[in-house]
Amino acid sequence: MLFYIYNVIKNQNIMGHKVSKTKEELLENTINHFNANNRATDRWGRCQYLTEDGRRCAIGREVSLKLAKSINLAKSINQDKTVGNEELFNSLPQRLKDMGQNYLLSIQQLHDSGLNWNETGLSTSGESCVESIKSRHF
């Protein structure tokens, strides 16, 4: 248990997920993890940083449970809780902020659009979105 806590504190592992340290890792982790059935959305299809059943969005997977809960609470009060929101962006771990706000928005948009995912992973639309992210950010 202490080893797990140590890894969380050192941002090595969050809820069994090795955190992304680079833009490339974040994109790869997002692509490899999500499909149409496991995205973190509520019953209306809106992205949630943390769902009631424990699923997390692309950015939610990269932050602590405490921060994901805090963002969801704030989101219920103020609908602008994308990483484009300065307050939210500034609350992120430094390793994410170093990737850039526009890049994180691109990752968030990739996750949030149901059109980007099918039963097995990326849809054709999702593949186009990934290519767009790569051309704009790498």
C-alpha cells in the first residue's frame, strides 16, 4: 500500500494507470484506452472527469482522484470546465500544463466526441482527429 501511495505522490501511477509524461504518451494512452463503450460520459453523453462508476476521461485519467472529484463538483456549478478554462488549467499537475493548454484541449475534444470512437477504438473520424492533432502539435 505504501508503494502505491508513493507512486501516486510521484505521479508515476494513478488508479493503475501509468501517467503520461509527454504529449506523445498522452495521445497514445488515450488512443489505446478508449472505445465507444468506456468513455467517461454521463447519461446525456457529456464528458465527465470522473463518472459515478469510476470511469475517467482522457484528462481525468491523468489527475488525482481528489482533483477529478473537485473538477466534477465545479463543473456542476459552472459548465465551462474544459481545460480551456484558466482556473481548471492552472489546477492541473505541472507535467500536464507543460504540454500546453491547446494540446490538452485537442486531447479532450478527441475523447469527448462520440463520433471519434467505435466498439474497438478509434473510428475513421477519430483517426482523422488524431492526424490533425499530430500535424498541429508535433
